[in-house]
Amino acid sequence: MNYQTDLAKAKGHGSAHSGFSHWWLQRMSAVLLLPTGVYVLWQFLAMDNLAAMTVSQWLQEPVNAGILLVFTLSASYHGALGLQVVIEDYVKNKSTLLVLRTLVYGAMIGLIYFSCFAVFKLLFG
């Protein structure tokens, strides 16, 4: 027979006091995604065609390259934060959780690296 109060049962199972920063970072990345995404979409719709040469010439302007880079960086970070929440909510096995979180952050780092490489390669020739 267990004679613990409800408060004693709940201790140690509550908030880890780290959720606000995660929530805030996700909102800030969404704030970055909105204007940069609208700008990139508007620019792509304004192009005559989306041939590689046309997009390459568009990316050789520093403002366009910078905005596209901010968009890709914030999109990959925002996506990784969202996937982390889904993984933590639905995966109960600790080792599977660790592997999936490592894969998500590895994919995010790889996407950031290749995005930076591609934009800088097109920007600087």
C-alpha cells in the first residue's frame, strides 16, 4: 500500500525548466522564415524561368544570396526543432530517442553545411 500524497508522487516528474527556450527559438526561427520565404517565393515567381543559369545569375547578387542563406539556415533549424518535439513526444525508448535525435541534428548540420557551400560557391564563383 502506497501512502504518498499527490504532490509527493508528482515530484521529479514535472517540467525540466527548459521548454521555454525551445519554444522561443522555434518562434524566432518562424519569424525569420516568414519574410525570407515570402521574398524568395516572390523572386522565384518573378523570374521568367527557373533554369539553372537564371537562378545562378540571381544568386550572384549578395542581397539575394544572403536572404536565401538566412532562409535555408532558419528552415533547417526550425525543422530540426519541430522534429525534436515530435520525437520526444512519441518515442519512449531512450536509446531510440537518442539515435533519432542524433540523426535529426546530423541531418540539420549536413543541410546547413551544403546550403552554405552551394550559396557561397554560386556567389563567389
